[in-house]
Amino acid sequence: MDWNKLRKQSYIDKAMSRIKHASLIDERPNVNSILTTKFSWWMQAAKATVDPSFDSKKKSSTGRNKGASKLKDGDSEKDKSLEHAVTKNVLMQIMLGENLLEMIYPDISIDTENEMCPRCNTYLMDDDVVAGWTAFDSQDYTTKCPNCGQRFVPHFCVQSTGPSFIGSRGPASPLFCERLSPWVLLKELRSVMGDKEGIENILRPEWRTEETKNATLWWNLVLSFMRYRLPFSFLLQGNFQTSLIIPSTDN
């Protein structure tokens, strides 16, 4: 899993370049207009991505984040099929979320593979951290080192050059977040949902910067949705006036 693929040129950039080249918009394109009138572009991209005959080299040249399936030499054909494990409509929403995330947070980078065991200094990959979680335990914030068995709280790092991004030491600094298991994340979500504003809190961009705990919860949501190939564009709704959940026709 290489989350740093997010640093590559996004589909939104390519779409805007193509639209501009076709003289369909002016020199300062309106983002909401692109989201509503050029939505079919993602449909075409999604169709090409799930088409087994689509050349893999062409796909890699687009810079699209492959999420949970970064293929390495020796991977089986069964593993490669994971890239096509979602429907076209779901893939369209996944791609939309990834590109909108890049629009809101330019040069976004989410590093989950730089964790070191405090006892034996072994570097843990993302899958190692996930494998070390205690299943169904919403009180355990730790993971287990596969080398020595030491339990510790894992972290991941988020960076962006966007002016609205607030890191652990203020604007323009990296944001270090605790990595939460799905069971801990569910418990924390239930706590937030119990507030008066509920889901509206999570969708407000300001909520993410009010407290470090809020930012940690929100970025864990994004990371979990990306890892398991689930649409997360609704989490970005507060940044846009146009509805991001748009019914699509079958074509």
C-alpha cells in the first residue's frame, strides 16, 4: 500500500486540463461547475479502470492511487484481481473522493509505513500494524510488533501544502495521528454521534482543526475507507456547496 501515490497528478487536474483544452471553460474554472457538469469524466475513467483489457501501463501513467492493491513482483493473479473488486459506480465515488481530497489538501501525503517498534526497532509496514490489532476490543489502542511481540500505540503522518491544513505544530507542519483499529474507531464515532450536532460535526471542515482528537478521528476515517476501498466523498461534503452524492445512470 503506497499512500504517497496521492502526491501524483490527480484526475481532477487532468480533467480540468482536458476541459480547458476543449475551450469548455474559462481561465479560472468553477469547481462546482466541474463537479456537476463534467461528472461523466469519472464514469469514463472508472469504466476504463475496471475493464480487464485496459493496459496496466496506461493506468499507472495516470498517477491514480490504487488504494489497497499496490502490486509487487511475485503477486498472484488472484491478488491482482483485487484491483477490480468494486463496481463501476463504487469505483467512481472512490476516485471522486481521492481527487477531491487532493483539491482540498494539495500535495497530500499519508504515510502509514514508517512505524518503528520501541523495543526492537523493527519497522512495521501498514499490514503489520493492522495484523497486530486486538480484534473486537474497543479499549485497546495498541498494535503488536510481529518481531518481538511488544505492544505499543501506532501512528501515521499526514502532510499537505494547503493553507487550510493544520499540523501537530501548527500550519504547514506534519500531522501525527494515532492509528485506530476499526473497533476503537467505531467507539469514538459513537461518542461523536451522541453529541447534539452528530454527523454535522464530522462534516464541518472547522471541526477537524478544533482539536487534535478531532483531526485524528477524521483522518482515521479517511484512511480506513481508502484501505478497504469504500467511498468517502461524503466526508468532504462540508467543503463543497454542490452535492457530492449524485445518482448515476447505467450506461
